[in-house]
Amino acid sequence: MATRTRRSQRRTEALSRERIVEAAVELLDTAGESGLTFRALTERLATGPGAIYWHVANKDELLAAVTDAVVAAAVAVGRTAGTPQSPPERPEPQASPQDGIRGVALGLFEAIERHPWLATQLAAQLSRSPWGTVAPRMFESIGQQVRALDVPESSWFTVTSALVHYVLGAAGQNAANSASARTLAPGVDRARFLDTVSTAWEELDPDEYPFTRAVADQIRGHDDREQFLAGIDLVLAGITATQHREPRPVQE
């Protein structure tokens, strides 16, 4: 009896909020949001529901914690990726704000691609509880770099919002494309799928869709990450151009 009590105590002590979040991520990755139940979580953690409720009040709180944990890891990796690497004997150069933004953006892009449920949860967290930890974490990681670009303070929110919205929109669409690709018939890979789309665009009415037909061939073989980062560079170029634009003359 005493031995069983000690084992129970050790199991309870070993269970932490971090471990619960980790297990929830695993469930979401394998079974989706519908598969994340407290019953499935207790089975995975080999514990009772009371031990989980001690750390997390309900599913909404759990989803918020899971989303924040994945975003925190993504922006941390992104900051590292945005720092140029140097030989150990030389001082490490400072990453430019542009590199920092690219690194954080790519970290989020890859996290959304790796976790199919994340795009939906990010949209939900930003719309339902922007006062939570997820929105401030993303705004802070990108906003610090925007401030380092010498953007006027009056434009910080607008510029950072534009970058965050681009990242979420483009990464979310890429995740949706990846999810659709996983449902393709056997033998239909990405290259064949893109070729089918490209061919269909090439056959559109030339009078109604001249531009779409002109770019149809570029669909074949394009790299999603390169395309995503090209979009980031376009936004950054726009920010730079706006900051160096000559002030308009005052109308008398």
C-alpha cells in the first residue's frame, strides 16, 4: 500500500503544465482538435482527470496554452535563424532587422506547416482573446524588428500588423494546401498536382484571364518557402520605400 502511494505521489509530482501541453500537442498533431479530449489526455499521461484540471481549467485554456507554447518555440527558433553565423574566433555580427523579421516569419511558417491545427487556433486566439499571450508574443517578436528599422512610432502598429497578417495568411493557405495534398489519390504527388493546376490555368479563356494564363507555367515547380520569403521581402521593400519617400508638399 505504501509503495503504491509513493508511486502515485511521484506520478503527480512529475506531471506539470508543460508536460500536459506537450502531450496535447502530440494529440492535436495526430488526431486534430476533435481528438483532443481530457479523456484521451489522461490516457496518454497515465493519470487521472483531477491531476490535469489542477493545471488546466478547461479545453479553451488548454488550446490557448498549446498555441502559445508552439508560437513561443517558433519565434525563438526564428530569432536564431535570423542571426548570421560566424566562426568562433570572430565576434558574432548583429543580425539586421530584416534578417530578424525573415527568421521569425519563417519560424512561424514552418510551425504552421508542421502542425496542421495551428493556423485555425491562431485565428481563433487572435479574434477571441487578443489580450491573451499569443497575439502579444507575435507582435513583440516582429514589432521589435520593425522598431529597429526606424519606422516612425505612429506607424509601428500598422506596419507590424501588415507583416503579421501576411505571415498568418500566407502560412495558413500553405498549410491548407498541404492538408489537401495529403488527401490526393495514391500516385498523385505535389508535382503532378501543380502540373494539373498549371494546365487548367493555361486553358482558361485568353480574353477573360490573360494575366492568369501568362503566369500559369510559373506554378510548376515553385518552392513554397521561397515564395513566402519573397512576399516578406516585398513587404520589407515597401516599408523601406515608404520611410524614404519625400514628404508631400503642403497644399496652401
